[in-house]
Amino acid sequence: MSLALPTGSSMKLKKYLVRALHRLQKGPGYTYKELLVWYCDNTNTHGPKRIIKEGPKKKFIWFFLTLLFASLVFWQWGILINTYLSYNVTSSLSIGFKTMKFPAVTVCNANPFKYSEVKPLLKELDRLIEAALERILQPENSSDTVSPPLDLELWNQIPLVLIDEHDKDNPIILDIFETNQTAGGNETGMDSESRMGNGTRDSETMDSESRVGNDTGYNDTTAPPTPGVGNHTTAPPAPTNSTMEEKKYKLAVKLCSHQGSDNCTYRNFSSAAQAVTEWYVLQSTSILSKVPLHDRIRMGYQAEDMILACLYGAEPCNYKNFTQIYHPDHGNCYIFNWGMDEEALNSSNPGAEFGLKLILDISQQDYIPYLSSAAGARLMLHQQKSFPFLKDQGIYAMAGTETSIGVLVDELERMGYPYSDCTMNGSDVPVKNLYSQYNTSYSIQACLRSCFQIHMVEICGCGHYMFPLPEGVNYCNNEDYPGWGKSCWGLLGGSGQTLRGSVRTEVQRLQRGNLQTNAVSVPSSDTQYKMTISMADWPSEASEDWIFHILSYERDMSTNVTLDRNGIIKLNIYFQEYNYRTISESAATTIVWLLSSLGGQFGFWMGGSVLCLVEFGEIIIDSLWITIIHLISWCKGLQQRRARARYPDAPPTVSELVEAHTNLGFQHEAGLHEAEMVEAHTNLGFQHEAGMPGTPPPNYDSLRVQPLDTLSPDSDTDTE
């Protein structure tokens, strides 16, 4: 495809470009060779000037050296630019002294609900687990009947089973409440439907991953259980010649897609205690998920009962200075100095006398036996307006002790994009923050749990009890979602120690899938509280009598002692030092560093400067200009050749040429063609090949502008 321009306009454009180039250059030349020679002779860069002034041998040497060092410069520039674009950061540590904000302090009871309040809901569940433990631990003492009879509907939804691993290649599944008795007693307690019969292994029944009992971190230290009996049968005692080594049983949770289904997996544990706790948490979660939130708050520990005494510095405080939130793991939690409704408190002095002092009553006698195996208070120090994730960052305070916590403050300041994927407030994270309903700030823990809950809703249609729900979604339970135990709880890691790892696994899966790689971003600024913890028995034996009397009277106006060492905790939280550390990030390479490094390399290898780069840019612009002029001339010549080849008619006469020049509307009747009329109009020296021999047309320079072809490049005349 050729560039076709009207002849008149192309001539004017070429004329303009030639004059403009002449005025800009004032001497470099109108060809590429002239331009290159002029550049080498006038540039300030070392090397090119020697190429054109030396002899043949030195010219070759200087050309080679110039090319070599120019290559080194471009190589070094590439390394420097790549280093700058990697956006590395450096961390700096600074120590400051100022009045600091006292951290928000969240305290919870390790037990989420009062057993006296929640016992009616868990009555059948407790009877089931007690009967199951009796059959597992003392099968020979199990009675033939249970009064009142057990309701096995709850049990059959997600039962506990025993796995007999005498034969590692052919484990036998023993159901605790549905067993058969054989004559010889060799297969006592064995469910005929659950046994993986006669030396063959049912690969579909036994989940290979669930057989790894060490994933819970517990060792099998309990006595090996003997299978129990059925509803109306009694299992015989274990054989007298059996030894502890011969009995290799493990307790497992049986997870099926629906009740009565053969599509089941078994999540076993190396410790029966851990298995019972996991099973009880799973079943109680299903029950409590259907209880309204206000009832769950009512069944938890109230602030006036839990917080017995409070003192901040020299100012007294009480439970009214705490903000109550409901935490799925620990029930009612109370936050001091959260900063939601009022300004955060400041602390200007270190030491225990200027911190927070609390006396808590955890009422250990009202704990749920199978739900809370640890007794004490769970507490956490965190920033104002941030949600407390006690399972990850909380610590325990033991009952009957005075726990002193000295705090050191580390402030972290991270650089944002493009140096990292951190976020200011989480608005640019492509995951909905489910904890925004608490009006708290963004945190990576909130993002992790939001990712987990969203993924669980996708595969299960319901949400996990421990995390906030998206709009229009219900919590999972055994009645409304019968298969959630197998498809969700077992798949996503259960509700215990493995849940946090499962959350991170699901986040990584989301990052590899539809969400972007920055689905989980760390906040750009954060404050970490490092704690030094010390404990002592409190109160002492000498003072416990009068202290418990006073605390009992202040709590319920009772003259009798209603408190004891198993339920009282004293906390002292204070700044250990009057300083804070700031760990901040700064750019390792800046634009100033990049420019100075580029200039240093260019000056070292080529002896050049910024002006040398300007000279190089100038010659590039002149080369482009000359290229455009040559392109216009080539297009003009191509157009003329096509016109002459298309109209090979008789030549015009002199009068026709004059008429064509003075009268643009003139048309030759016989032989003057359009291309020849144009040529005659623009070039008065035009002569038709077969026309009048030796007689040129009159010179009408006085009637028109001098042709562009006759314009001298050195002329500075601006003819209009």
C-alpha cells in the first residue's frame, strides 16, 4: 500500500519540512551519512570523534572500543533498572519516648457458657457421651439396659466408633452402640456391617488421610479400649491372656454423607480424650447454632458476675467501663479501652502502679465438663477498634494466681504498592470482610476467616459456627444439613487444633483459583504488644480467708465465703518501659539512586553526561525528519510514474500548457491528459516527448512562486 497525496499538498509539505530542517540543523546535512559524520565530529561523548579522525587501523580500534563500552553501559543500565523495578525495601528500627495509648484489653472465660444455663440443651448429648465412655472404658460393668433409654438419633447422625488395628492391613470398625456377640467371644463388639471382612481391606470405607492419628499432636497414652455391647446385650470380659500390647484400638469420628449411607470416612485420633472433645464440640456446635444470639449471650458469664474489681492507675473502674461482645469460642467477652465510643486512655509512666488491675471470677464449678477442658481466663492485648482473635493471639491466666504482664510496644509501618501487597484499610482486598459488622479495623486474621467462611458456604450451603455469617446464610447443623459433617467439618479440618491450618489452606486454594494473588493482604500499619508474664499464688494461705470473705460480700452481699482459689484470678497489666520501638520500611532504591547510578555508569564507560544523551536524541529526531522527506519524495515519484504509464497520449501544445497553467478549469479536448495538466501546472519546464522540438514554454516566474525543486537548501528566504 502506497501513500497517495495530492501533488500540490505533497509539494508544500516537502517544502515546509526542508526549510524547517535547514533552520534547525544549520549544517549537519540532508543525508544519513552527512548527519552521522556531523554527530561524530561534534558530540561530547568520548570515542565517536576518534572514529572519523584517526587512520584506518586506529579507526577500527576506536570503533570496537566504543561499541564494547556502549554495550557495557546498556548492560549495566538493564541491571540497575531491573533492581529499581523490583521495589526492594529496607527496614529500620527507631526508639521513641512519648505518652503511649494503653492497649485494648479483652478478657473472656475459657468456658463459653454456664453449665447451669445450657444444661437443658445439652442433656441428651451428655447422656450419650457418658454412656459411650462407660461402654468404652468398662464394658464388663455395662448394664443390660439404660434407664431412661438413650435417644440414639443424635448419636447416629455423627457417631463415635472404635478402630481395631490388630491387623494393620485389615482394620475392623467397631460401633459402640450397635454390636453383635459371637459364641467364642473372639469377635466381641464387632459390627457385622462395619467389619472389613476376612483379610480384605475396604478402601472406600477407610479414609487414608483419617487413619493418620498423629495429625492432632496427641499420643495414645490411654488404656486400649475394649468394644462395648449393644442395646440389650452384654459384652463378655476381655480375654485374660490379652495384653496391653495386643489391644490396639483408636477412637474415631464417623462422617457420612447422610444417615445410613455407606459413603463414610473416619477421622481418627491418637488420643481418645481428643476424639471425645472434638466429637462433643461438633455435636454441641450443631445444637447451639440454632439458638438465637440473645439467648446465647444470656447463657454466658455476665460482666457484673465476672469482673469483681477494677483499677486503672489511681482511678477506680468497674464492669461498666468494659464493652461486651459475643465471641463464638469463649462466649461473652469484655473489652477495656476499646476506643469505640470514647477516646483511648493514655499512659505516661511505666510500672505496675500505672497499669490496669483486675480481679476476675471464672466460676469454675459451673464449667461444661466435656466442652472446656482448660480452666482460666483468656485475655488478649490489641489495638483500639480491632477485633480480638483470642484463639490465635490470646493467652491464658490460671486460676488461683496473680498474673503480671509487662508490655513492650512495637509499631510496624509497611510500604504500600508497588513495594508490597499490604492494604491501608482492606477496601482493595477482593474478599468481603465479614467482621465489618463489628465496625472494627482490617486485619489479616479477619481476612483469613472471611475466606474460610465464604468457601465453606460455597461447598456446604451453610456457615461455620465459629465465624460471622454472610447475609442470607444459616449456620450448619445436623438436622438442616445432614451431610455437613463429612463434606465440610471433616474436609475443612474440624473444629479444633487443625482449623487454623485449614483456614490458611483454603486461602491458598482461593488464591490459586478465581481470586487474585493479593486476596489476603497484611495491613500497612500494625502495633504488636510483646508481653513478659510472671505468676504467683494468690491469695496466699495467710490472707486467703479475709480476701475471700470480702470478695464474697462485695459480689453477692453474702456473709459466707462463696469464692475459692479455683475461681479467682488477679491480673496486672502495665507498660514495662517508657519507650516504644518503630520498625519502618523504606525504599531500598529510589529514582534519585537510579538516575545517579545510570549517570555514573555512563560517565565511567563513555565519558558522557546528560547533554550527550540530548545530542543522541537530536540526531535521532533529524534522522526521522530526513526519513519523512524521503518518504514524501518517493510517494511523489511513484504517483508521477503511474500517471505517465496510464495516459500515453499526444503531447500538449504551448497554448494548451499556458491555458492549463492560468485556467484550472481548462480541459484538453484531444490529447492533454489529467496527469500532464498537473505536471504542466507545477513544472513550467515540462515538455511532452512528441511535442514541439527545441522550443521551451515561456518563463512565467513573475506569475507564480519559484518551484520547490529549485530551492537551495542553503537559502534562508521565506517565500510565501
